[in-house]
Amino acid sequence: MFSRFQRFYTSIKVVTDVTVLAIAFAIAYGVRFYGPWAPEAPPPLEDTLVTLAMVLTIFPLAFHQARLYATNRVRSHIGEVFEIFKASVLALLILVALNFFFRERYSRLTLGLFLVLEFVLVSTVRVISREVLNQLRRRGHNIKTILVVGAGEVGQRVIDTIDSHRELGFRITGLLTRRPEKLGTTIKGVPVVGMIDEIDRVLQARPVDQVIIALPIEDQPLVKNLMETLALHTVDVKFVPDLFQYVTLSGGLEEFGGLPIISLQGGPLHGWNVVFKRAFDVLFALIALVITAPVMIVTAIAVKLTSPGPILYRQERMGMDGRTFQILKFRTMRVDAERSGAQMASRDDPRRTPLGTFLRRTSIDELPQLFNVLKGDMSLVGPRPERPVFIEDFKRQIPRYHLRHKVKAGITGWAQINGLRGQTSIQKRIEYDLYYIENWSLLLDLKILIRTALGGFLSRNAY
């Protein structure tokens, strides 16, 4: 029931957004081509329809990446409006880039008017809709009541989850427990109304639409008797398995051929998210190559003239799913820098060339990795790849280290723009990497790229 309600609620928001986007585009088109400053003739109808189709595809996808279709009661009205603004700007940038590379450029004034109208209309509709829905919920309309069997950690997780999705209309009215001392108390605002073996009495005494069984593993033998009792009532019954302690990354319930499967650990990117991120990488890597080409040419010449050896340095690194690849860099060290074995770079490293010190400090040496991105070995944004020779030690010393290899390695990342480079704490870097993986979105990627371009490469810890 929960997933059905959430899908229905989300579908309404998507349909509403698409309708508002179409209206905003129509108004912008009318003002531009039929207003007082209209040109002699509007663009061909085919161009307009293609642009509209791109708008109605790209903007909802950007909203999805910004989690604007995820239920989030904690997010304020201002927070939601700000997320709409960021997603709208990202969508427009993608739209303009696609028009630039693949077709004739559409009227910039029309797109500018559309962006303003779209932002105002979508924000207004979203805020009004949320407020109306909140008012209806406060007045008790269409509320589904829930009784939770279990007042421990699992039951409290259920309370938190239901409470963070109040717009779906569910309310927990009571908890059942095995511990008599909890009777009459409240847990996170929910009263403990009885013992577990009193479930029949509790259901007869109060109206309940749904029962959620949320027991720890040691209490699972009680489930059989509970289900026999619940079979005598018409309530819906849900079961929450006590597996939170084993979930590490992207866990959840899956279904395969009708068989329910609980995923305890998996990759965060799948389906269309993989396609979106790859398209994002290719598009912005090409733009970055065009912009940085003069710098790369000058750097290549400088490396060749200032020290003997090749211009580019290839080194084995570990990427997604533990696969290795050859990372590309401008050479910053002497050719014989590792004749005594692999070692990590350090501050004032004597192996560096004079030019190499500057290239590392400014991270210009990393620019050839744009070709790694185009090849598919890396992403623009992700955890920085490490050398396999060091990884075995890190995996033994740092819990969950291996989870950073569930996504492609990146040229820059959340840890890097927060100053975690060079010989800073590996443990702290892993925490930032896992935060990025668990909270990934195209907007987060764009934010990291912008911060990198505005000075993220010029870290005091870069050496």
C-alpha cells in the first residue's frame, strides 16, 4: 500500500509539472513571437515542437534528479523553491547544450522567458499544493491508522519513516510491546497501548486500518501466532524485517519473477540513472576539453621542454567494481621516480620536476583524465581512484572502504572540494565518498564541478 500511494502521489506531481511546463512554454512563445517586440515571422513549427518535446523531457528528469518527486516533509517551502531553481537552471543548460551540438539554436529570448515563467509557475503550484494537502491532513481527511507491533529499534525506525511521509496520509496510533514496563509510556510521540499477546483486544477496541510487524530477529518466532490472530481481522498486514544492521549501501526490497528479495548491499546507479550520468559526463567532458585545450597544449610543450621523458604518465588505478584501468596525467615526476617501488606522493616530494610542483598544486596535471572520461573508465565526479598496491591495506584498515568502488572513479569529488586531498585522513575521505554515493544526483555532480572550477583544484593539500 505504501508504494502504491507513493507512486500515485508522485505521478500526480509529474503530470502537474508537465502541464505547467507546457503552459509556461506556450506563454513564452506567444509573448516572444506575437507580442509588441515580435520578429517578422516565428520559427518553423517543427523546431518549436521539437524544442517543446525536449523541454517536457529534460525538465522533469532534472526535477527527478533533484529529488523533487521524492516525498520530503522536512524540506521547507523555501527549500523546495530553491531546489526547483537549481534543477531548472541545470535543465536549461542541458537544453541549450543539446541545441548547440545537435540542431539549430532556438530563440534565446524565448528560452529565457520560459525559464522565468516556468520557475514562477512550478514553484507557485508546488507551494499551494503542499499547503492545501497539509491543511487536509491536519483536518483528518483520508487518514489511514496504523498499529505497530514492536516498540524497539525496528518499530522506532517505522515511526520515523511514517512521520517523514505524512503527506501520504498515514498515522501511527499505537505500539505493542513485549516489555510490561513500557505500557502507558510514549515513544517518539506514539503511545504504547498494549502487550503483543493482547493484539486481538487492541484491534477490537480501536479502529486500525493497518498493522505493521516490526520485531527484532530474536522475536521472530512470535510471527506465526500473530498471523493466526490477524487472519481473524480485516486489517492490512505489513512486515518489516530486522535487517537494518546489515544494510551497507543501496539496500532495499526487490522483486524478481514474483520472488521478493531483500538487497543488503548494491550499486546506487542503475537503469536510467546510468544513462543520465554517462550522458552528463560525455557532454561536459567535451565542453571541458574545448575550454582547456589551449592550457593542455601549452602544458604538453612545457613538460617536453623542461624534463626528459614522455609528456603523459600512465598509472594503474582501480575503478568501478574493482576493475583496473590506466589513468592519464601530465608527467610531474622524474622518469625513474619509482625505481625503488610504489610510494604515495608527499609534500615537498623530491621526485617532482620543477614544473611538476606547479602542475600538481594547480591540478593541471589531471586534465588528460578527460580522455579517461570519454573512454568510459572514469566519470567527471566520483571518488578519486587509488592504486591497487595500496588498496588491500586500506580495505583491512577502513570499514566500508570497498563500497567506494560501486561507482566510477572521478576526476574530482565531494571529498576533494572539501579539502581532503594529499595526505589528509583516508577515513574522512571515505566518509565523504560514501556520502556522495548515497546522495548522488546530477545536481550534486554539477555543484561539485562548479565548486571545482571556482577553485576546488587549488587546494592547499594538493601536492
